[in-house]
Amino acid sequence: MAAIPHQTSRYTETERKFEVVETTVSPSFEGLSAVGRIERSPSQSLNAVYFDTPGRDLARHKITLRRRTGGTDAGWHLKLPAGADTRTEVRAPLDGDEVPDALRDVVLAIVRDRPLAPVARISTARTVETLYGSDGSAVAEFCDDQVTASAEGGEPAHWREWELELADGADAALLDRLANRLFDAGAQPAGHGSKLARVLASSGAAEEMVRPESSDPLHRAVAGHVGELLEWDRAVRSDVYDSVHQMRVTTRKIRSLLQSSEGSFGISDDDWILEELRELAAVLGVARDAEVLAERYERALDTLPEANVRGPVRERLVEGAKKRYLAGWKRSLAAMRSPRYFRLLDALEALTAAEPPPVAPGQQRADLTLDSAYRRVRKAARAAREAAADPDTDGDEALHRIRKRAKQLRYTAAATGVGRVAGKAKVIQTLLGDHQDSVVSRSHLSRQATLAHAAGEGTFTYGR
């Protein structure tokens, strides 16, 4: 996929939906101290076509994608979960009937190279009351909707519902106070999070989207991390701070659990899935390492007296690392838009969907997995001791291997419920992680000092 132009806008939407019958009388907001006046708008006619993959992958992740005409915000709308009562809405202009690449890219880890096609059509006759505070600013909107909806190829259904949406910057506690007025009028909390969810449920499509949870804790842990990977994927595409790091960590968690519990998933140490996870972590590592160096150098330079910061050190170290981060981020995006990445995600979902093979009587899979992780740490520790006794061996690399095995033990222990072991493994991992960051920084500083010297610049600050 080519580079995606930045032609979208983002909004945070905090709202609740309510079920009412045709005869329910609209609520009154009079007497609330937070409401100074109420303004009723003319009725709006909204028509929306909802899009999804053949397997309803967006709906399974509680995401909606629609093309809507009518109203004040006509256009393409992509709504993503962002907490209780809250969603992030990404909008694109109303151009054409095909899903805009900019919106598709946001959820590319979910839809991959599967087609997006209409799955439902919803028409809404909406009446809006805008509630204003005593200072004249809008605090909320109350919408009374008459809805006609149908899944593709299905019979239309009709219902009435209410929506209550907070304005940007409004007090979140106000939502409860306003909702109480709706309950007083006879409303009930909606049984579905969106109009689309209600349509799919009535058509039977929602039942097909439910995937049973595995009885094996390792399968559940890996499945959970795969879900986190998809969420961090979206954050990386938006260049959210620390998202590359978190996505890389999640990738390594999955790889560690698959490695240490090969009997649960039927894969060997040289399986292509493990290699692809390693390659993905390596690609993300380019941006992550640069991000770490930029932060470390900036903190270190800020602690030095200004007289000791000589020459264009900040430009070489901090700004140079930020440029490498940007290049690494773009490289990560290219990898995350490739069929190779999509097939890895397909394979991970298939692994977690399959039930693990049975273990021998008297054995517990979690115990076997934890023992395997212990053995890997002990093996790495022996190698480190041998490296310490051999001057020709790279001791830093040996310590780095212990760190990787301790990390694997930590993730495995956490997945199998052995919190004490996970905590101790984390201490070792953190200690050796700081050491590894210093190893990387030391090597990079040496190269930068050499370049500075060749350019006729002073190298005093690099030594400090």
C-alpha cells in the first residue's frame, strides 16, 4: 500500500444510548444547575451505509465504519473503542463510494487485505436538543432518533432510541445526572453499543462473530496479547508516543510464550511464525532504539553545565536520533502494510483459535511451560559464566541473552499465574535492560565522536 495522505480529523465522543418505546415522553432537563438553556434544532434526516469484511472483523472488535449523508457531519466515520462510554471518531470527507485509504489504514491490522463491503443500511430521523451551561457554552446534546435499519439482504426493522452525548470539555459526571432524567422519563439502557450492533444481532450475524475462550491459560494469554498487538498497531500508525516500544514489547511477549510453550501450540523453535515475530520486533527496534537514545541523550545533556556542552552535540545526538526514529517509524509502517504482516496476524489468530493437544495424565501444561522457561534461563546463565572466564568472548552479548531468557520467564510466569516468579524475573530483566541500553549508547557515542572529530568539532562532551 502506498503512503497514506493525512486527510482525516479525529474527535473524542462520549455518549450513552437508551431504549424507549414510541409513546415515551421526551425528558425534561429543567432545574439542573448545569443547564442554563436548551435549544431545539430542526429535524435531521441521516442515511448511513455501514461497511465491514465478510467475517465482520470490525464488528467483532466493536468498531464501526460508515458513509453517512445528511446532518452537520456528513462524511466517512470510523469509530473506535476508547473506554467506557467513549469512542474515538476518525472522519474523512464524503468523496466517492469506496472506503478512503486513510480510514482503511487505521484498522489495517484488522481488515488486512480482505474486502470491505456494505453490511447494513440505517436511516435516522433525528431531533436534537442542545444543552447550554450558565456561561453559554454547549455541555451536551440529547438526540431523539426514529431508526429504520436492515442488514444487507435482510428485512428492515424500526425502533426509537435516545442518545446523550457530552460536549468537548464537559464534566464527565454530568452524563450521570442527565441520564437520570432519561430514566425518570422511562428510558432503559440500550442493549447494544451501536445501531449497527443491534441490526447485526437481529439478523443473527452477531452470533457468528463470537469466538469461545480457550480453557488453556497460555492460549488465553497469547490471545490477549494478539488483541493488544492490534491495538498498539493503531497507535503506531498514529505515531502515539511510546507506541512503537509497546508494540515491540507485545510482539516479544507473544514470541516468548510460543517458544516456552511449544507443546501447547504445536510449533517448534524454528517455526516460521517465531521467525516472523523476531523480524517484526527487529524492524520496530530501529525506531525504538533511536527513541531511547534521543531521550537518554537529552536527559544527560540537560544535567551538564552549559559550558561543558561544546559544539553541535545536541544536533548530532538528540536531533540525529529523532531523525533516525522518524525513518524507523516509516520503515515500520511499510512492514505493517505488507501481505507478509497480514499472514503473520492470520497465523497468530489461527493458533489461538485451536484448542491445545492434551497432556499426559498427572501433568499440568503450565508447569511444563514454566519449567521450560527456567531451563532456558539457566542455560543462558551458564553461557554468561563461561564468557566471563574467556577474554575472547563478548560478555555484554552473554548478559543480553540472560536478559532475553529472563524476559521469557517473566512473561510465562505471568501467563501461568506465578506472580512471584514474574516479579523477580522482571527485576533481572530491568537491570540487564539498563545495561544493554548503556552498551548501545556507548557504541553509538563512540561513532558520533569519531564523526565529530573528522568534521573538526570538539569531542569533549561526547567523552563526558
